[in-house]
Amino acid sequence: MPYFGSEETVKDLKRALSNPNVQADRLRYRNYITRVIRSMTQGLDVSSLFMDMVKASATVDIVQKKLVYLYMVTYASRKPDLALLAINTLRKDCADPNPMVRGLALRNMCNFRMPGITEYIQQPILSGLRDKASYVRRVAVLGCAKMHSLQPNTEIDPSVVNELYALLRDPDPVVMVNCLRALEEILRDEGGVVINKPIAHHLLNRLKDLDSWAQSEVLTFLFRYRPRSDDELFDILSLLDDFLHSAHAPVMAATLRLFLHLAAAHPAVQADALLRARGPLLATCGSASRELRFAGLCHVQQVLRSQPALYGNHYKRFFCGYSEPGYIKFRKMEILVELVNDENVALVLEELKSYCTDVSTELAQAAIAAIGRIGRTYTEKCLDILTGLLALKQEHITSAVIQTFRDLVWFCPHSSAAVCKAVEGCDESPQDDEGKQALLWLLGEYGEQISGAPYVLEGFIDSLKVELCSVVKMELLTAVVKLFLCRPAEMQDMLGRLLHYCIEEEGDMCVRDRALLYYRLLQSGVEETRKVLLGPKSDLSMTVLTGRPEEPVNLWASGFNTLGPLCGTACLENASSENSVQQLHNAEEEEGAEELKLSPPEQTLRTEAVKEESSCTAEELNMTAGPPLSHEAFERLWLELQVAHQQALGVPRPADPLETLQAAFQLVKIQTLAFTRADAVPWKAYMYSRAGGTLILAELLQGAPEEPESEGNLLVSVKQQPENQQAIRSFISVLRSALQTLSSHASQH
């Protein structure tokens, strides 16, 4: 809706722009043009001034030209008939002696969004690619991508692609990076820009000439290149070494990701790279930008998966600041839990204890949970702190401590006596559902050690009619029945009242069914109920393994410097790994087609690179477990793919237990997803592995012994993605060797 009085404003501007006296005064003329732009940005329709603004572009004043070009681009789609005049004016300016005018005219001409514009801008863009001025070449390269985006379904012009590949050697670094961006956009459907050996070496040598944003982008493109030999690999790593200490976090992160990718076969080199990047990562964690600080913390947490002791001496850098937002404090507490050792445990616990009284209830409860996770290793120290927090008698703290106690006694059964003593001395009962469930679980599991347990449960039973959470009611049923088995005299009356209410009056069907289950179970006898509910007791001398095993760097390296660490999910990392493998094979498949688009010198170098690649893949492939594959993903791929190879192994199925078969296959990097029963006919097993970047799916089959075609031997059917016959041969060789070893071992015994 136009503003009140806008028509008069437009008429006044039109009279002023057509006034010869105003046109003669350059400052007044520019002032009125500025008023037109201001009115346009405020929402007034000034499209009726199009002809006057086109005339105003005939000037040597750069500022006035910019203002007029902005107006033309905005209203060209509304006035397509008059826009042809603007295009002719811009084409004329593309031949101006001033390179700033040429670049400005070409950039704005490419911004026109109207049908048929491609035929007008193609020739100025091709001329701009050969312009002497670097600014014009920068604009022309990006104009190629814009021209492709206007007509994405048209056939790609090979001459434009060849010209862009040739401009990768341009002396201006911005032109070179713009060429990479443009080629990536134009060749997106074909896998993007191809990075072969000459291009990769050229980009590496030009890295120091680029700004920080261009460096990070070039390093991302170099991720597609794979060195042909160890000598070339270490030469590349030497060139990248200085960028690990870059003051710009994006450059450092992109360099480290590329470093880890290239050194995938050299774990010692990867560990040295992580050590060198420790300082810059710590600096990022202390950045003034909150977003950058959070990203740094997420990447540090990812590094700790493989090297948990790398940041142990710098634990104080992860203490929370008072003014930091909650999402940073949560991440820092998670890191502090992983950095705890014998030397710093006291200081870390003292720091976490101070967070437990924070005004934010979520932060306080997260700090208590962090103390509980540390308590799985340093039980006594953490129990003292948690017991002291109960004395504060604050509802959210009491609830969090009770939940932490529940988790702690599950991981560390030997701490049950101290936990029961603390729970018995607690005067406050949690009021939230999670806290109630934790308390009821403790009372049911360890009620015989808590003298006041029946009286606490009686309070819950008396308030059952006002309880809204069905999960709490079911937990109460379980706790009362368990305690009845240990202390029947005190609990008999309470159990009767509870079962009567839940069966006769309770409206929630889940609670009623649970009560009926316990009622019928008790009818079968106390000993039967005890076997079902209590089961064997834990050995107090044993604990659950709480330490996380160190993961190989290659398991998460492909997800470094992506959204994976920020999301905190493994699925993104696995998807990133699979996508990177897919991109690599797409580039290899497109090599023959890309040769047609390269200039003759580039084509010769590219042919040599393809020959080197062929010799590299002809070598023996090693099996790797790779990222885990879910049952759902295996089933989906198995149904989609066709059988690539089927072969009789000539080996009978070993008589070992299924667990032994699974362990033996894991030793040779073959993951087993499912077995049929040992006595099933036919017997089947499904498994997967990786070799040379190829995902291999296999079905192991043994038919009935009386079938003549099977003769009791195993038959393997293999599917793969992407196709790689060398990978299949390696997989079958490893599988047959493992089965023969198991068979020979069984015959010896």
C-alpha cells in the first residue's frame, strides 16, 4: 500500500529529474537521484521514473552510476520493455575505458532477472573473462555462475568451462577462487570442480596469497584430492603445516581437517597434527565471539574422543565464566568431565560444586549430573559433595541429586551403602516426576537398607489420587512389591491398598495392567515373584566399565569442521563420511568426460593423473570396519542393490558358537549384523565391510546337507556400492581365510 502523498512525491521527483537546470548542477542532480533511491527503499513505487533514471546513467560520476544501476536492477522485471534501454546502456558501459565502470556495469547486468537476458549478457561476460583489469575478470567469473543459474537446465557450454579452468592460473588470487566457486556451481550435477594433481599443486602454492576466507574455501576443495605417493603426501603436509597455526579459526579448522584426511594411513602424523592445533583450538575456545567459542568447544570435544589426555593440563581453560550463555557452560562441563584425572579431580569438583547453586536450575542440575559422572571413577569424593548438596533443601537440587544417586549405584554397586545412608537422612522429597521415579527406584531396590523406606512409600500411596504421572504410579507399584518381598510385615497392608486402588479405581490402563500383572504374579507364589522381580544381586566387588575407549581419528575426521560436531550426533558424521566417498568416486567416474572440457595442456596432465590413479587402485586393498551400519540401512541397501558376485567358498560352516564366529569376523574387519539359529535350514548370516572406499554387503548361505548343489559348503552372495571388483576379491579372500582358520582349529580339537 503506497504512503499518503506518494503520488505527489513521485511527480516532484520526475519534474526535478527532467529539469535542465537541475541536470546542469551535478550535486543537485545526484541529490535528487538519492531521494529516488530513498523513496524506493521506503516502499514507494517510483517505477514511472525509469526513463529519467536511464538518462541519468550517462555520466562519469561513479557514485551516480551505482545509484542508477541499483534502480535499474530493482525495476527491470516490472518494466521489461523499457529494460532493453537499460541493457543497451549497460552494454555500452561494458566497453568504457574505466575498468571500475566496466566491472560495475557487468555486475549489474548479470543481476537482471528477466526472460531472455542470457543472450544479452553472454558476450559481455566472455569479453570480461579476457579483460586486462582484474576487477572485471572477478565480476565476469561470477557472472558465468549467475548466467548458469538463470537457465540451469540448458547444456553446459564447454568453452566457458575451459575458460574458467584456464583462469585458475590467473595471477589475481580473487579471480582464482571465484573460478573455483563458479565451476562448482556450473558442474554441480557432474560432481563439481575436478581437482587433479596439477590443479592441487597450483592451489597449494597460491595459498599464502589468499585472504582467510579464500584459504578456507580452497582447503575445502583440496579435500577431494588424493596424493599418489607418500613423498607427494609429505610434501603437501609440509606446505600445510604453517596454516595449522593460523590466527583465523576457519583456516586452522579447514587445514586440520585436510591434514587428518590426507594422513589417514599415518596415525602418528594425525596425532602430531592434533597436538600442533591444540593452541589455536584453545584460542578459539576463548574467542570474544560466543558462536565461535561454542564451535571451538564442540571441536575440542570431538578431538577428545581419540586423545582424551591431550587437553588435560589445560582444564582451567574450560571453567565457566559468569556472563557466558548456558549453551557454552553446558558444553564446558561436558569437557571438564572428560578431562578429570588424579591431579585435577579436586579442583574440577570444587568448580562444579560452585555451579550447583547457580540461579539457573538447568545449569545447576547439569553440574550435579556432571559430578555424578565423575563419581563413577572417584566415588567417595563425589558422594561427599552430593550428600552436602542435600542439606541445601532446594527442590531442584534434591531432585537432581537423587537422580544422580540412582545412576551412581547402578554403575558402582559398592557405593550403595553410602547412597542409602544419604537418602535416609534426606528430609525433602523431590516434587518433579523424574525425581520421584529415581527415589522410588532406590527405595524398591535398596529398601531393606533404608529403615524409613516403608513410611516414605506410604506417603506416596496416600497421595496417589492426586498423582498425575502414570510412570510414577507404575514405578511406585514396582517399588512396593519389591519392598514387600524384603519386608513383608511392614508392607503387606500398604501393598493391598495400592493393588486395590490401581485395579478397581485407576483410570490409566497401563497402571491397571501393571497392577494386575503383579497381583497374578503374587498369586503364583512369593518365590516365583522374587525370581521375576529381584533376580540375582550384583557383585559389589565389580563395577561397570565407564571409560570410553579411544576411537580412531579416521572415524570422525571427515566430520571435522562441519555441522556434525555442533549437532553432537554421529549420524551427520557418518553421512559426511559416506558423502565424501561418494564425491570421490563421482569425480573418478567423470574424469573421461571432464577431459573434453579442459584445454590441451590440462588434458595431458589430467590423463597422467588418471593413469596414476589406475596404478594406485590396482594394489591390494585392505579391509576396514569403517562407520557402523544400522540394521535398517543394511536392509534398505540390500533391497536396492543387485547381486554383483556369487561364489561357493568350498568351506563348510564351522561348528563354533555364533559368538565365536562373530568375534572371528570382527578380527578381520568384517561386521556381522544377523545370524539364523545354529540348527536352522538353510543357515544364513548377513555381514558387511569396506575396502578401498567401497561398501560391501554379503549373505553367507548354507543349504541342507542332502542338497547336491550345496554339499554342506558355504555360498556367499555379494552386493557393493560403488562397483569395485578388486574390493570383492579382497573381501572373499579374507572371508575364506577366516572360515578356514576356524575349521582347522575345530578339527584340531
